[in-house]
Amino acid sequence: MKTISTLILCGISLLAFSQSTDQKVVASSGGHYSNGNNQLSFTIGEPVISTASNSGVTLTQGFHQTKLQVISLEEFSNDPLISVFPNPVVESLNITTEKLTESGWLSLYTVNGKLLLQQKLVPGESQTIDMTSYSDGSYYLRFMAGETIKQTFSIIKSH
């Protein structure tokens, strides 16, 4: 009985420490250099681009993948406070505030984060944003009340 419990304990220990989820790069050549706060990692000789996932472990071939850090997370609401339409937009973007209970600010940003427009949004008042002066592409429309981001929309401007 003592032998069986020892074997089971050893088996559980091996299973617990046998896998590592650290990110590693397997390449024919490459390197990693660091100096103070700066780092440079590179690989050579990875002609295949493929990704395989199994049990929470991801193997990506072809591109050196660095660790990603989430810097902010926005609460998701199934009950939107404002509605934005049409999307994609050609000329005018309509904003309705039927469920809005507090005033705030609408801000239109480029995908690079440049602020293009900011205007007050009041409950019960629909608004229109003239998009004709903006280039075709993607934009972000963000509604904030106080310091809190309430909703963000991805807007596509087309011709």
C-alpha cells in the first residue's frame, strides 16, 4: 500500500512539473540582446507561416512573437447607451441617445489615436457627425461620461 501511494505521489509530481508554458523560439539562427531597458530579439530562417493550438498552448511559426500586455480593458455592455448608424458611413454618421441617462463627450479618433473631433452628448438629443471631410478608412468613436469610457465604436468611412 505504501509503495502504491508513493508511485501515485511521484506520478502526480511529474505531471505537475513536466510542462512549461514559457514562450520559446525554435529557429535555424537568431539571437536576443538586452542593454538596460532596451531589448532586441530576432530570428532567421523561418519561411513557414502557421499557427497550431492545443490545450491552451500556441505554437506560431514564421514570425517572432513577443509577449503582449493588455494595458486597458473596457467593460462590455449588452445594453448600448447610444446607437451609431450607418456603419460603414459615407457622409453623415447618426447618433441616437434613447437609453442615455447622463451627459458626456463623443470623441472621434484615427486608428493611430489622433483626436479629430470632440462634442458634447446630451440625453434625449440625437446628433449627426459630418464625415465628408475625413478620408476613407477606420476610425474610433468613443463616448465618455466623466472619466469613464462608456462605449467605443469602430467606424468605417467609405466613399
